Amino acid sequence: MRCEIRQFKCLDDNFGLLVHDPATGATASIDVPEAAPVLAELAKARWSLTHILVTHRHKDHIGGIAEVKTHYPNAKVIVPKLEAEQIGAYDQAVSDEDQLSMGSLKVKVLATPGHTIGHIVYWFCDEHLLFAGDMLFAMGCGRVFETPAPVMWDSLQKLAGLPPQTQIYCGHEYTLANGRFALAMEPGNQRLQERMHSLTSLRQSGAFTLPTTLAEELATNPFLRANQPEIRQTLGMPNASGVDVFAELRARKNKF
Ligand code: ZN
Ligand code: FE
């Protein structure tokens, strides 16, 4: 992998994420949950911010943009077209399949509506890196606030089709809570049991549980496993469609 990544805590459970291209010095912040930790991390790394890549308009993803821009006025703010007006000042609005370049790195925009209507993710295809915002989490997925369940289901299917070695960074550290729900849905999944076991001790040591990989999620994330017989048995939905199983999983997770 040619780029360098820094992941750090912002707010209560958001991640700050910086991506740096050593070949050109280009540096992106994926969302800006709050300004101070992002500015501190840039200073620590001696990187100069050139891009801000926004996944969606929620406050905990854009709250620090204005202040960071006062320190890096040339940083180009890239936002999802469908939410551009609500986000405020921006330089470029992008939509599905748009290609960006960040220094020598190629970035592909994928529309992933569901959590919000305009949510997008950033896929650094040559680096096999995905910044998923609040769309996909380790063993979980974002709450579906603004679309019918099938829209989120289609977005998840789209991500499921990326190369399995894709490394995934997410907007929040929700992993252990997600894993407890996943185990309740699929208690016999041995890989899931092992993953929870090792991540629980990792978390106790204070480390983050991200990034994950798509392969790991396909093996343990119930929202990508709606066709598994054990999950269907837990829900009492042996013959339902994948999308109906997904909708039921999402509804149960909301109450879990
Ligand atoms: Zn959100
Ligand atoms: Fe969020």
C-alpha cells in the first residue's frame, strides 16, 4: 500500500481519519467530526491538509470542517451532491462513480444511500481501501434513517461486491456492541465467536478494532449474511427474501 493512514478518536466514539500520499504530500481528512484532534494529528505527522472528503451531512461528520478550513484554507472540501446544500461551504459536489485524484491516488465515489439519502463512500481502488462513513461498521451497519430498507440493502450488496481484501475504515467504534448482536443472531458462527474473543481483549488494551476487511465482514457481519440458514432460523424467516431478512435484522438491532 502506497499511502499512510492515521486513525484517532474524535468526540465520544467517532474516528478521525487522515490519508496521506507520500509521493505528493497530498493529505485528506475523511469527514471532520471535530477540529482539534484533526489539527493535532496533522501537526504530529507534519502533514498539510489538501482535501476533506465528506461521507454524509450528519453533524458528527462535518462539525469541524469550518474551523479546520481556517487553518488550511486551500483544503478542497468534497461533498455528496445530494447533501451539498445542507453541508454548507464546499468546493466540489460528487455523485456515484465520480473519479477523483488525491495526489497520485485515485479515488472512486460510490453512492451508498440508506443511513442518509445522499451518503457516499470513498474507494481508493488501487490501494484496496474503503472509507465507509456510517454505511458499514465492523459486524454492523448504519441505522437506516432516510430510505426504505431495500435501498440500504442494495447499498450493502454493492459494497459486498468489492474485492474481499479491501480494507475498510468506518466512522465509529461500535464494534463490540455490534458483535454482541451478531452473536445473538448467529451463535453457531465459529469465526464470529473467535473474532469477538480477540477483539474484546484488543479493546480492553485500549486499541481500536478497525480497520476491518471485506472478507472478515462477509464471514461475520449479519447484515451481509441475510442468506445464512442460522440467521434465518433465529428470526423464524426460513423462506423470506434477503431484503426482508435484512429489514428484520435492522429492526431488531435498533431494539437490542
Ligand atoms: Zn451519521
Ligand atoms: Fe456518525
